[in-house]
Amino acid sequence: MVRLPFRDGFYELRPSKIVCLGRNYAEHARELGHEVPKEPVVFLKPPSALIGPGDPIILPRMSKHVDHEVELAVIIGERAKRVPAEKAMDYVLGYTILLDITARDLQWEAKKKGLPWTIAKGFDTFAPVGPRVVDKRELKIDDLEIGLKVNGEVKQLARTSEMIFKVPDIIEYVSGIMTLEPGDVIATGTPAGVGPLRHGDHIEAWIEGIGKVEFDVLSEGSILC
């Protein structure tokens, strides 16, 4: 559970699942050597990966190459099952920022073997969110600046208008496969510029209208038990 500012109080984010889209920005698909998809590419991250502002991102010993990915995250407000796109926004509570942290080397290895790559996405701390939840009525998400810096250097910078699949279409697609419960999170994909993180890095991620969230990066071996 992560507690984030929302309206005049706080929202306790307790998703039953975190649904993520892959390759939803054309340039990101190309930078990883993939074709632009004709339908949404969907995978899951476990709720145990969630952390909030002030918590560190931990680089696991199992991986030697962990990447950052900044994404617009949609928080579901009402139970959604087989929802048509034209009604999809009725089921949205609001928006926040999510970083889809990825153990890229483990993902590449799994793909080469034709195996699922949940492990690459599922480590604890691999779904940082924040800085707040913005009510859907307060923000139009069609064309917002989205970006990320590592140690003050801009690594990712794009606009949400560049998304291949828009939020209503994503909700229609996903809710036709699995029921979305209140509090579930949909991460809508990352723009180009993903890159590796190292111990001691400082991340700043932002989306216009939502704000900026910051995280420090630590290696698992540096954490005292």
C-alpha cells in the first residue's frame, strides 16, 4: 500500500494488480528493436513492487542491467468489466506517475528462451509511484509533457499525445480480458530514452499537471539488514 495526496486528503493505493502496456510509444518500440504493435501489449507487475516518494529503488543482486521507464498511470475508480471505450473514462478515479523499473538483462534472457519475463518486472521497489493522485476531472491527459532525469540529465522527454493506444481504448481492451477492480493501476507505456540505473543515482520524473516525483537508487548489497 502507498499513501498519496489526493484532493483535500490522501488516497491509499492498494491495487489488486498493476497492468502495464509495452511498446505504447513508437520510438520506444524501435529503440528496443521491436515493431510498432497493432494491438496493446499487456503484462502485469505485482502490487508488492509498489513504493512511494521517499522510498529507495533497490537494484537486485540477480540483475546487472536495470532500466528506468517513466509512465502515466491510470487509477481505476469503479469495477470495470467489458467496458466500451466511449464509457471507459467513467471508471477512472485519477492519475499519477509510475516508473516501470525493469531488469533488462533478465528480460532479454527470458525472451531468448521463449519464457515469460515477469521476473524482470516484478522485484520489490520496481513500481515507484507519486507524487500524488490527480482527480480525472482536474486533468486532460491527451497531450501532457512526460519526462525523466537521472542525476540532473534529461533521459526521457515526450508527450502523452504520442501514445499509440489511448487510455479509453486501453481500458476497453484490458477490461475485456480481466475485470479491473477499484484501485487497480494501468501504466500506459514509456517513451523512448530508457536507460540503466546505478547505485547512487537520483531520479526525477514528471508529468505536466501531476508534478514531479524523486527517488534515490541503491544496490541491494548496500542495504543493511
